[in-house]
Amino acid sequence: MELKKGLEDVAIKETSITFIDGELGRLYYRGYSVYDLASFSNFEEVAYLIWYGKLPTRKELEDFRKLMAEERKVPDHISSFVRQVSRNANPMDVLRTAVSMMGLEDSRDGDTIQKAIKITSKMPTIVAQIQRTRRGQDLVEPDPNLSHAENFLFMLHGEKPSSTDVRSMDVSLTLHVDHEMNASTFACLVVASTLSDIYSSVVAGISALKGPLHGGANSEALKQFLEIGSPDNVEKYVLSRLSSGQRLMGFGHRVYKTMDPRAKILREYAKQLSTEKGLGELFEIAQRVEEIGIKILGNRGIYPNVDFYSGLVFYALGFDPDVFPTIFASARVVGWTAHVDEYLKDNKLIRPKAIYVGDLGRRYVPIDER
Ligand SMILES: CC(C)(COP(=O)(O)OP(=O)(O)OC[C@H]1O[C@@H](n2cnc3c(N)ncnc32)[C@H](O)[C@@H]1OP(=O)(O)O)[C@@H](O)C(=O)NCCC(=O)NCCS
């Protein structure tokens, strides 16, 4: 039996959702380039595309938007829970528990995508509640008249966001919607393959995404920039970090061996937002880290990934670094649930093997003789 550490290059299913060309740095959702989707589409349209496999007509999109907007409210007892724990708890732990609570009130049976719409519509409400509670602010009710991205920022700040902020948020969410197979999506599939339920799958996805090697990297990358403090410190910081065996956060990817296309797109939004919000120096630091990081690591195929600039975008939009991974989860839930839906159409229990390397035939020694 061959051991494939980290399941590297092991395919778990066929998919028609997302294609990544890691050598050329290209990414397609349902055959559409993310460059086109980031330029011309929006979160709701892309969510529809991912779940249903086709772009919606105007009428379909209108109905879909309305459905999502109607599902934004979170039951009071879940909001109370979020308020009680969010000041001190890790935001991903709060989100994970809140989604788990949502699962208590929904039946196990029924259409996966219908449930996915409910979860996806509510997650930003929970994230905004977490963020506002951390700042000691009152909660803001969702506004059904706003788009998904605009409402997200409205619930965060309690006022209508600028068009640049809305566009930046919308594109960021769109770019996080799916990424073929990865640790969190696989975690969702493992749970789904036992014929558990979609809430349990999403809870598993959030749990896997939380780690700093996956979705937690966006906050780590931003904290790096804050720690560096000035563009003049970048070179020294990067060299000392790498020479002490630490990783450059927001760099490297299992699949991309060149610049992640999402990082390229988000760089432009990070630039525009940082200039507008007086964070120009932070953007300069990031750019310098990118430059020096590529100089040192690029020849090994280690380049900036999505988390490198997304953190800066989320920070400029007003989120705390510890909250960033919950925004990632709020978008990736679309991909998680689409992959679960696709997998369940031809389900096979996921049950890998381990290669036993321990002893056999050991004599049991009674406790008094050990
Ligand atoms: C994402 C990541 C886990 C993928 O790594 P992987 O495919 O499992 O590859 P490995 O962790 O085995 O790394 C391979 C080599 O590249 C190096 N490497 C990978 N990412 C690196 C980084 N960000 N900084 C410095 N070195 C890195 C490793 O040290 C390792 O070197 P070695 O062969 O000398 O031991 C890895 O690149 C990483 O830890 N990046 C930082 C966290 C991050 O940004 N995550 C978000 C991903 S979207």
C-alpha cells in the first residue's frame, strides 16, 4: 500500500464545480474564469452558478436574491448566545457553534441546496454580531433591500457602506466561494459520506478552515504586516522569519506553483482601499513582503496566496484580524455545500487506510507488574 502523506495528489471525486490550473495560476468556477466573474458578476450570481451549474436569468437572480435576503435573520436565542461569548471566544469557535445551533432547529432531511441557502444567508449576520459584540456595540438587523455584500457591511457598521467598500467586499466573497478540493471541503465530504447532515458537514468545514495553514492564514498574514510596522523593516523581518524556520504567512499553496489569481485580483482592491482609508503604509509593507518573499521563495514555487491580500481588504473594511477567517467561511460555505451535494449524487463512504507500523503480539502485563 502506498502512503500519500497529506493525501497530496489524491483525487477524491470528479467535479464540474471548480478547476484550478496551479502551474498557470488560473481558476474557473463552472468553466468561467474568476477574472471575468470578479469583473462582471457578484456574490449572489456566483453562488447561484456554483449551486445550480448555470448563470441565472434576470428573473431567477431576482427570486434568488429575495430568497437569500429573507433568510438573513438569526433566531434570538442564537444571537443571545453570540452576544454572551463573543468578547473572549475565538470567532471561528462562535461561528461553528452558532451553525451547529442552527442545525438543531432544522430537520436532517430535505434538499441540501435549500438548507445551504439558509446557512449562507445567515452566516454574515452571525459574523457581524460577533464583530460588533467584540467592540461592545449593539446589533444591527439585516436589511433585506441590500445585496449580500452591502448588507454584510451594513450590519458591521450600522450605516450604508460606500460603493468601493461594497464592491471590494463582493469581489472578496466571490473569490472565496470555492476552491476545488482542500482540507475544509474534504472535511465536509467525510462527514457527508456517512449520510450525516449538511449542518454537521458545515461545522466540520469551519473547524478545518480555522487552522493557520488554511483559512486562518489571512489574519496571520495581516498580523505579520502590523508587526513589521514600516516598509524599512520588511527585509530584516522576512529574512529573520525564514532563517528561524518560520513560514511566511499568506505564501505557498499545495496546488499553485505561481501567483494565486485571487491574490492578484485582491491586490488591486487592497491598494485602492488602503489608499482611501489611510492605510497606505500597510499596503506598502505588504507589497514589499510580496517582492522579497518571491525573490527568496519564488524559485521553489512559493508565491502569495489568497490570504496574503484578503486580510488587508478585510482590515480596511473594518474587521478585526481574528474575525477574518469567519468571513472566509461565510463565502466558502457555498463551495462546501455544492461539493457535498455533488458527492451525495454518487456517494461512497470515505474510509481510507492507515499503514500499521507498531508492534504485534505484545504480552499484556498486569498493572502491578509494570
Ligand atoms: C499552504 C501550505 C500549508 C501548503 O504547503 P504544502 O503543500 O503542505 O507543502 P509543505 O508544507 O510540505 O511545504 C513544502 C516546503 O515549502 C516550504 N514552504 C511552504 N510554504 C512556505 C511559506 N509560506 N514560507 C516558507 N516556506 C514555506 C516548507 O517549509 C517546505 O520546505 P521543506 O521542503 O524544506 O521542508 C504552506 O505553503 C504554508 O504553510 N503556507 C503558509 C500558510 C498559508 O498561507 N496558508 C494559506 C493557504 S491558502
